[in-house]
Amino acid sequence: MARPCKVGVQLPEVERFVPWPEYLDLARRAEAVGYDSVWVGDHLIYDLPDGSTRGPYEAWTTLAAIAAVTERVEMGPLVASTSFHAPAMLAKQAATVDAISQGRLIVGLGTGWNRREFDAFGFAYDRRVSRFAEALAVIAPLLRDGRARFHGEFYDVDDCVLDPPPAREGGPPIMLGSNSPRMLSIGLPVVDAWNVWWSIYDNSVERFVEIKAEVDAAMPEGRNVDATAAVLVTLPGGRGRVMGETYDAPVTTVTPDDLGEHVRGLGAAGVTHVQLVLDPITAESIETVGRVLADLDR
């Protein structure tokens, strides 16, 4: 039986400190055991429930390193905050990572949400969606056409040229990290895929179906945009997510034992790519779920 959709894994953020050699080992291990993609969060700092403050590695530098030590897996930020870089510079970083990976980058984009890191690093938190709209108007033409001119309220680029270009003609695919109505109205006319985080759809196939119907209703006529979804997978030793996600409804618990069925359900509902959030995120977890992926391929 063919795998119903692509399956990736998100590498650690701040669940624990991961030395750099181990971080690269996790990426190589994910490729070796059969994942289709690896993903990194684009965050800068978190205040954790235990009172400590911790930050992950910087996303684009990390993706460049992963691109250099892997050969097959796709990769991307889940998702890059357009507020953390001038949009033309973000496009430049993405084109470089796509070139290093020889065409394996997926450019996930969003507004960002964690005000703590905006304030700590000096980025504007206000009007994030309006800023995102302008950023996308710069990033998309640069990645796809290699040139952009834009004069807006927040950003100005004057005959910007993206050279060297991305590895792929037409640039890497762009994925919208949101399902909110206003973000969909901005992104769906432009992007190649949209993504929903596991806590937003309660980690359940049934709720995903409802959200996808809402997205489909907002889809511009004639557009075909892929649906993707993050999935929280709980393994022995998992302690729950501690990065500030808030959600009102209880989420569906997905374990390695029922992950295959869950992925098949999402695939049947129209998902083309899932990003697994493993709790805990360790080499052992990656290999345990890798065996589930092997079963999906049988």
C-alpha cells in the first residue's frame, strides 16, 4: 500500500537543549529511516512554565546546515515569521537554502505569534497580518520570477533582483501557516499549500475535515492549493508540549500504534503532507515512528 501522503518530522525547538552535532544527527536519522521531510520552528525565545527562558537555533541557518548534510528529504520552516526579516532578505535566504539543497525547500510563511520574542528582539508586533500581506507581495515574485518592485506602508523594494536564483525554475513552493479568514484571503491567491497546526484542529481527522471545508469555501475560483497538517504524536516519556500553545478543546491523543490509521484518515480527507510533532523528540522517537512509516509503505 502506498503512503497516503508525505510524512515529515519537526526537529526540536526548546523541549530540551540539543547540542548541534545531535541536531544534525536527528535530521540525518530522519532521512535514513524514511521520512519525507524535516522541519524547524522559526522562533527566537520562549519563557517556559518552569520559569526558565530558552531559545532554539536560528531557523534559516539551521536549514542551510541540514540541506548540506542530507540528500533526499525536503525541508522547511514550520513556519517562518515574515516579521523577523525584511521580506527581500527572507527571499534571499530561501533561495540560498533551496540552492544548497538542490531544490528541496518548502517555504512555510506566517505572521508569528509569540509576543515575547518580538519584544525581546525588537520586532514590531502590531499589524502583523497587514505586514504579512506586504511581505508576501515581495517574497512571492522574488522567488518565482527573480525580480520585485514594491512600495507599501511597511516595506519598499526598488527593482530587487534575486541572484543566484533558487535551484528550481519557478522557485520553491510557498506554504501558508494559517487557516484564519483574513490570512486565507491574502494567501490562497498566491501560495501552493496551506497548513494547520495540531492544536487548532484538535489533532483529529474529523475536525480537520471541518476546517478544510472552511478553507475550500474561501478558495479563489480556479485555484488548487494543497492541504497540510501538523500532527502531535505522543510516545512513552512524553511530557506534553511546553511552548505556549493554548487550546480550549481536548486534543485527540495519537500514538505510534494508531498513527498509521490517523495518517490514512488525513490522507483520505485531502492532506498531501503531514508534519509530525513527536513528544518526546528524540532519536528513539524518530526511529520508532520510522517503523510506522515503513508499515504504511507496505
